[in-house]
Amino acid sequence: MSSVDMGMPILIVDDYKTMLRIIRNLLKQLGFNNVDEATDGSAALQKLRDKEYHLVISDWNMEPMSGMQLLTEVRADMKLKDLPFIMITAESKTENVIAAKEAGVSNYIVKPFNAATLKTKLSAVLGNF
Amino acid sequence: MAVTAVKEKIVAQLQQLHKTEGSLDPAEVVTIVESVIDSIEGDLTAVGLKVYADIEALARYINTARAEIAELRPDDINSEHLPAATDELTAIVGATEQATHQIFEAVEGIEALTEKMEPEIAEQISAAVTSIFEACGFQDITGQRITKVVTALQQVESKVDALLHAFGDDLKVDAPAKAPGKKKTTPSGAPARPDEDLLNGPQLPENAISQDDIDALFG
């Protein structure tokens, strides 16, 4: 039996509505239905402070606050610092990945990706489901 | 020796030669020529003459280049061509986004119908729907790539602006100059995007690392 709460609140963050919709639908396909959205880091940070989420899936390249800045803010916040945080981005250079890892990202997915990759990374962060 | 004195000396030598009947002594001619060369060394050496010739050639080259650039109508590049290209690319992003969301609407409609289908068929339909969602990621990637191209065009525009300024009014440019690119800052003066240098957008296949390589970095 899965130890993962499929009803856990998840926050997805991306400035492209297309990508938000893709992630939301792929999460739905995987069984996660409790998904909220934000279109940049600062909006996401506000939502994270207003409501308890169990996972953040964020794009990197957003204005005005990027995913990296959001990650830094989350890790610096005593209440949020242990929140699982997955970065989904087209930034696939080694230095980007290392920078994200050093900032405390839980996992990293390169666009374009598929449902199987998303499931693998979610399992790595949350446990098998 | 003062220039006037040299001139007087050379004139005297030439007058003496003019009075000479019969053949000229080559040595006397050499002496006069050397006197002339010596007289110009103080103001302009042989090297100086070469530099002067080079500068003159450079000036001709610049004038030719300016004429050729003027023929290209660089003001049109900035006032028409680049904005048009930027608009076209922006339109592509908008159109593909709109089309993608239309696909989403249709696919979500299909997916909703799976509840009324036999489980086996519903599963197959869901798999196909998932595949369509995955494929629609193209819009996000192409959008980011086109945005990179638009940024490159804007840089070209600012270079053309700089060129127009360098050549001045001779090119009959009406377009106002753009300020050079400046990093955005917050009201406190801190960089708005401290990770700006890391942002390169989607990498070309030959420059990108794979998901497996990234996974390896995470141990």
C-alpha cells in the first residue's frame, strides 16, 4: 500500500499557463488532485505562507521572482525549510543543476519531460506510490 | 636648422646650379635632395609619411563604409525590420499557446468521457491523453527558444543604434538612440535577478546535459 497521501496539497509554479496545465494534468493522471497554481516566485511564496503544502513543483525562469529565488526563500524560512521542492526547467547546464542542488532543491526535472519521469521524481522525493 | 634657413640654402644651391653650364654633377643633385629630405625630417619623418598615408587610406575606407551603410538604410533596420521580426516571433508564441490550449480543452473533454467508458478502453484513452499532454510541452519549449531569439534581436537593435550614433547625421537617421542594456534592480538597488547569469534558456542538444547526468549529480 502506498504511504503517499494522494490528496496532499501541491503547489505548482510556472509563468507559462501551458506548462501549469500540463503539470496539473499529469499530476491528475498520477492520482494527485489537490493542486494549486502560482505564476511566479513571489505569488508562490505568499501561498506557501498562507497554506500548508506538502510539495512545491516550480519552474526556474520566471519574473519577477525566479524559481531559484523562491527556493532560496523557502530554505531560509524556518516553517518552510524542509518542504520538498522539485525544480522543473529547461535550464539543463551543469552549473544550473549544481547551483540548484547547492540551494537545496530536492530534485530536478529537465523540460520536456513525460509522466513517467515526473512519477519517478515524485517517488524519489515523496516515496513510492 | 630653421625651416627658413634650409629653404634659403636650397634656393641658393638651385640658383647656383641654374647658372652652371654643361653637365650637372650627380653629387650636387644628391646633396640637394638630401637637404630637402633633411629639411622635412624635423616635421615629418619617412615613418610619419607612411603613417599619414595609412591614415588617409583609413579615412577613405571609413568614408566608403559609411556610404555603403547608408545605402543599407540602417534606420529601416531598427524602425521596421527588427520590430517586425520581433512582432512575428511574439505572434508565433501567442498562436501556438492558443492552439495548445484548444488542444487541452479537447483532450480534457475526451478524458472526462472516460468515466462512461469500459475500464479497458478508458485506460487506453487515458494513456493517449497523457501522451498528448506530454507532447504539448513543445509550446513551453518553443516559447522560451523564441524569447531567446527576440532577446538576440534586441541586442542587434542596440548595436545598430550604436553604429548609427558612431556615423552621425550623415546616415540621416531619425530613430532615437536606445540606452544600452541595463540589468534590472529592485528598489533597494539589489539585482532583481541574481541568477541572471545562469539563465540561458533551453540548451541546444550539443550543449545540454541529459536527465541521467543530472541524476548522477544528485547521487
